[in-house]
Amino acid sequence: MSQRHGIEVERDHLYGRARTWLRPRRAGWPMAEELLTTAPARVIDKQDKSFEMEWHALISGASSQLPLT
């Protein structure tokens, strides 16, 4: 799309993203920006399998309430 409209593409090779600024942000207020960007087709689940059990133990155990004094 950027090639069709002659707009430069900004690539982030580390994270695999690309974006194109239709209206770049200005240095001062008020400002507006408009861009097109890529996004993954799906999100990878990063939660460990034991997270729910460990979180529940943490918030319901004796150490979940710190002393108020």
C-alpha cells in the first residue's frame, strides 16, 4: 500500500514490524498522527502452565496480607 501511494516504510527488523506514516506527529501540541502498521495474525501465549496455581497460592496464602503496622 505504501508503494502504491509513494510513502516510505519504516521497518523494525528486531520485532518484525513495519509502519508507514500517513501523517507524522509534530514536535509541539496539539498534534495528530496517522499511520498504517503490521500486526501478528495471532498472539503467542506467554503464560507458564503453572501460573494460575502459583498466583492463587500467592494471593490466598498467609503472606498475601502484609502487616499494617
